Amino acid sequence: MKAIRILNIIAFIILLIGGLNWLLIGIFNYNLVNAICFSNMIATRIIYSLVGISALYLIFSSIYEKAVLFPRNVEK
């Protein structure tokens, strides 16, 4: 169960970074991913794919466990 919780936290952090990037695009018309990757299309697509996969993982994880980051039935 600890590995799943760590995976949830990693996916949540990736999703937060993606959300903040969209905020920067919407308000300042500045794409942080392109700036970090020096407009490398392959690296940009990989980062956007990771954000999308993280979102899907958290959606299905929350449906399955009824909690996104901290499941109620934590086994130690």
C-alpha cells in the first residue's frame, strides 16, 4: 500500500505542475514546458503525456479507493 500512496503523490505533483503551466499559458501566454524543453517537440509531448497519464491515474485511483492521496484503509 505504501508504493501506491507514493505513486499517488507523484501523480498529484505532476498534475499540479501541468495545471500551473496551463495557468501561465492562460494568464501570461507563457508556456513553461516549451521554455524548459527549449521547444523540443519530443520532450514537450512526453511531458504533456505524463500530465495526462497522471490525470487518468488519479481519476481511476479515486474511483477505486474513494480517496486520491490518503486512502482511509491504510495497511502498514
